[in-house]
Amino acid sequence: MSKTDGGVVVAQEEGGVRGELHSGLPAVVLLLMGTLGISTAFGMLLLLPLYVQELGGDEADLGVVLSAAAVPAVLCIGFLIRYPEALRPHVVVALAIATYGLGAAGASLVTGGWTPLVGIGVLLGTAWAVVYAASPMAMSGMVTDEGRAAYFGYLTGTQQVGIGAGPVIARFLVETPLGFRGTFLAAGVVCLVAMVLTLVVGALAPGARTDAGKEGAEENRSSAVSFGAAMRRILGSEAAFSLAMILLFACLFTSMTSFQPTFAGARGLDYSVFYVAYTVAVIFSRFVLAGVAARFDSRLVIAASVSVMALAVASFLAVGSNVFFYGISSSFLGLGYGLALPGVQAQAVNVSEEQVRPRVLPMAGMLFEGAILGFPLVAGWVITGFGYRALFAILLALALVQVAIAWWRYMVTGRKTSIQAA
């Protein structure tokens, strides 16, 4: 049920307030539908490793393809950080979706060798990086501080649904006469639909750019803060710890999802088990556990979640060819990742000064996507030279760094609260 209170839409459930909306619910739903479309296309392109192998390449070659967009992606997101209000966020997202669709269609034209996929990788990686960075900006403009974590959870949960469903859909299509090339072309068509849905958001949420009323004034004040000063304020605040964790999330996410088809093939496993188990767990964490977790200190929830994720990464060292253990490990990875990431994203915004908030999310997106695109080059080299066990050992070390940061911030904040209360 929803009600209107002073022009702000308040979404409610039996269990309490889900969060407040500056824009109507239809606009949010359309943004989520567009997000589902582009993330499904992204998931379908996760079969690119198998296509690289079919064209004569290996994991190291795949790393080159995936990392080709690292520099242009960082430059594009850097532009978003420098000029966060140049275009309405949903327009930026729609343009990026269209670019991803072109890349997917281009992949369907590649035959005879994997080298042309490097150019396609530039389009795909840059477009997805911009989608990832700008989508939270669009959602953030529709909600208040109180609802931001919940709606970021819905947004990223929807992304994970598409990312998990895409490979399963693609596997089915690849086994039809469409093959890899037809499947990639189908992903391009999905992007076209997602682009249209995202553009319609602007008509339904004309005020989303300025966060409605009073926040328009806050954004005007933010424009008075120079780029350099804004970066110093963000990196000198508590938000820096959240940004560091987001960077580590990216290294874990890109390694676990991008190389999963080849890892499963090397172990005689079905990669669909990972994507289905992981996706169901993420959905459960974002849409069910998040409501329960909201009753607790957000820093405690983040610390507990990344601890679960670290245990899941460690379990991949012992998966072997056991399908059941593979599914359980994938599920716990999804539970931890699904609950922790939106909380860390929201915390990065909420602990930042009002004047620099428009730059926090694109900065988080730049770090995330820079690692998403750059780390596969390292991961591919490690796999080719030392095997998957070496890669999982590195990922476990990164996860443990997250655990240390999260529990340290929780204890430090707890001590400050106790001192203030005294």
C-alpha cells in the first residue's frame, strides 16, 4: 500500500515502512525493469568465455578481452564524477544500454578468431560500467536517505536476477540452431527493449534529477564545491572505507562470475548450478533478509555478511567435482554478497557530506568497474599459469581484508557511540 505525505510517496508493508520515494512507484518499477533487461543481456554475454575457447583462446585471452575497456570505462565514469549533473541519470543509463546492445550485436558477427572480440570488449565493458555507475544515481534521485539502502537493494537485487538468469537462458539458446552468435544477437534485442523502458522513466519522474524540492538547492551547493575539494572530502571521510570495500567486491564478483563457465568445465560441473544457486541466494538476501537486517546496526550487518562471503570463497578451494557442495558454496556466496554490497553503497553516500554526495556514487562505480574490467587480466594470467586454486586463494585473501575493515569499523563506531552516550 502507498500513501502521499507532502508530495512524497511513502511505500509501506505490513512489517513497516519500506522507504520513501520522491518519484512515483511506476517510475521506480520501470527503472527496475530496464535494469533487469540490461543485466539479463550482461548475463547472456557471460558465455563469452566459452566462445573465446571455441575460437581458439584460453583464460588469459579472455582476460585481455574483458580488460580492454578498463581505460575508456574509467574515463567515462570519471566524466560522470566531474560533471554529475550534465545529463539526467536515466538518460545516461539508456545511452549506455544502447551501446551495450551494439556490442552484443557486434559479438554475433565475430568468426574465425577471438582477436576482434577485444574491440567488442571495449564497447561491452565501457557500456556496462556506465550502467552500473549511473543506475544507482537514477535510483538515488527517487528516494530519501531513509529508503536509499532498501531501494539500492532492490536495484542491485534486480541486477543479480538478470545476471543469474542470463547465462541459463543463453545456455538454452546456444543449444538451439541460434548458437553463440544468435544468442548474442538476442541479447542485443533485449537491450533495445531495456533502453526504451529506461527512457520512459524520465516522463514519469520529471523531478528525479533534482531529488525534488529542497534537494535541488543542495545539488546547487554541491556544484560550488570544486572537483579536487570534493575528492579530498570524500577520501578523507569514513566513505573511503566503504569505497575500498566496493573495490574488493568488484575483484571477487568479476572473478567468480566471468570465469565460472570455464571453471565448471574444468571440474566437470554444470555452470548453471552456480548461477541459479547464487541468484536465488541474492534474491533472498535482498528481498527477504534485508528486511530483517534493517532492524540491526548496518555496520554489524555488513561485517557479518562479508564474513559469510569469505567462508563461501574459502569453500570453493574444496569444491572439487561435488555438485551439491558447489551449489551450497554458490548460495552462501550470494547470501553474503547480496546483503553486504547495497549496505556498503548506501553507507558510502550516507556518511558523506551533502555537498559531495552527487560524486560519491559515480566514484564508487568507477572503482567497482575499474576493478571489474581490470582484474580479469590478473585472474586470467593466474589461472593459466597456476590454476584455479591459486586464484581462489587470492580471492580469499581479498575477502579477509574486507572482513577486517568491516569489523574494525563496526567496533570503532560502537566505541564512539558508547563514549557519546556516556
